[in-house]
Amino acid sequence: MTGEPNMPRTGGLSSPKEAASPRQQPNPNDNAGDPSNIRASRQMANIGVDLPGGLPYQPWLVPIVKQRTDNLAIDDPHIRCMPDNFLRAYGLPHLLKFVHTPNLLLILNEVNAGYRQVFTDGRPLPEDPNPSWQGYSSAKWSGDTLVIDTIGLRNDTWIDWNGSVLTEAAKVREQIRRPDFGHLEVQVTVDDPKAYTKPWTVMLNQRIVVDTDLIDEICLENEQSLQHLK
């Protein structure tokens, strides 16, 4: 999550504001003013690492995830320069930029100039959306929390290095709030009965990185991984 230098503006999810009483203890490793402190989330490899018992895979998905984990994700769309699903992008060490307007939230991903659009006017979700990498997202405010509902994802959409997936049956809800300057709490609930035996919820929190911006990071430029996978 990127921020602009020489703050301060108020309002929205991506602009700073003063917090009279932050609701979480500060993490000494999260220095919002240090652009060199950019790292991957511990959920990058396994998005369900904090869930007791792990992700509740359907039986058909268990051997697939095991194979993908054992072969070091040789078929991973990410290393084949395909787009990253938004859940996965939250955990990767590539910057996201939130551009918040009254009726539209744009999330820009520096990898392959990717983007996601979230309509923030509370419009109903389409009945039969065309499946895509990011799906179709509609949001509305509930107090200081932005609630985003997403459907219309492609089958076999990877959400971590282990090869956990979403399918076309998935319904994803994000509840995003900003407890203090520089942090977003992103609570994600996935309801995908085709891939999982029950809904599951994880926190994919984000922090601001100031005095920097997105870079051109085009995967196919100087890409050298695929030739080693043949």
C-alpha cells in the first residue's frame, strides 16, 4: 500500500489521518516512513497458516495442493507471468496503490500494471458475471468499514504459493478499516463450497509505505524462470 509524501490529507482508506487512540499496539518492524522495509506476508505461501487445522479443503483439492507444494509450484500462474488474484496480491512483496473516489476504488498493482476496480455505490452484483482474474466487486460503507463483495472469479485461481484456489462458485467478502495512521485491517471471508467444506476467514492486513510509488515491473522483461522449468 503506497502513500504520498508530505501528507496530510483526511478521509478515505488510502489517505492518512490522525488517530487519537490507535486501536492496536504498534509493531516495531512496521515503520511507515521506511520504504526499504517492504516484505512479503507470512501468508504468501499459505494463506491459511493462522487457521487452526489449516484451510478446509474439499477432498478433491487436498492431493492437488499437496502436489503443488511438493513440486514447488511449478505450474504457478504467478511465475508464468499471469495476473495475481487480489487476495494473493495482499501477501506478495509488490506495492499496491489505493485510489479512492466517491463511487469507485481502484487498486493498482505494480506487477504487470495490474488493476482491480471496486464499485463503491453499493450496486447489486451481476447474476452471471464473466469469470475473470479479479472478479466483479461491489462495496458499501458500514460505519468506518468498507465492505466489499466479490463474485465471478475464474476456476483454479491461485491464492497462495501452495496452490490453494478459488473457483467460479466463490463468494469473497472483504471488510476493510483503518485503525490508525498507516495500517489497513483487511478481514477476508471466503465462501466457496466447490473448493472448501465450509467458509473461512483470515486477516490480510496492509501497511502504508511513504515517499515512494509504483514501479514498472513487467514479468516478461528478462524473465528467466520458465526456461528452467522445461
